[in-house]
Amino acid sequence: MKRLLIAILTFFCVLSCHQVSKPKKPKNLISREKMVDIIIDMSLLTSTRGFDKKNLDSNGITVQSYIYDKYNIDSLQFAESNEYYIFNLDEYDALYEKVDDSLKVLKKQFQEIQDQEEEAKRKKDSLDKLKEPDLIPIKHREVKNLKPENLDVEALKKKD
């Protein structure tokens, strides 16, 4: 039992001493700008999938296949490029900062569009309400519009 424990500890010590080498720059490295666009699209598609999964599934859209087709890349090229950028942490941080900034701009633009659509709907609803016929019966409207000088007092007395 002791020998097994020593063997396992030795194995983990040897394994932990293994140095992680910096990945070589891939021949077909995806440019930083293109990688930003890819990550933005992946974020948007992933969030859309959370809201409208049924529609995406019924159209046969998967995040990976859509991204690979749109940017004319394959999974290996993306994986190698992603690994390269992840290992270069400063570059990866700068890349994700651009992604974050772009997503904030998109969110602001979509919010402005949504606000404009809601305002247009409110105006349309107000106009539609104005077009509705009055709910006050005609005989009550006539009484409301009467002026004292036009009243026939004798006719009113006869009704009482």
C-alpha cells in the first residue's frame, strides 16, 4: 500500500513538473479583428438560443456550423487560434475588451430601436383611441352642449 502511494505521489510530482510550452503561432491564425467578430456572433447566437431555441433548431442552425460557414473557417483553425490568443493573455484581454465594447454598442442601438418602436406603438394606440366612437350617448352629448340661452324652459317644465 505504501509503495502504491509513493508511486502515485511520484507520478503527480513528475506530471506537475512538466512545463507548459507556449503554442506556436498557427499558420492560419485568425486575425484579431475577425476573432472579435466571431466571438461577438457566438455571443449573440448563444443568447438568442436561450430565447428562441425552437426557431433555431427548426431551421437547423447550430452556433458552430453557422460561425464556421459565415467566416469560412474550420473547427481546427478556430481551436488553434483560440488557444494561441488564450495563451497570450494580454492579447486575449484586449480582444475581449473589444468584444465587450462592441456588445455594449449593439445593446444601446437595439435599445434605441426598441424605444422608437414602443413610442410609435403608443402614438398609434392614442390615435386609434381618438378614432373610436364616443361612448356617451347622443342625447347626453346634446344636453352637455346646450347653452343657457338656447334652453326652452317651458319644454323642460312639461317633461317634469
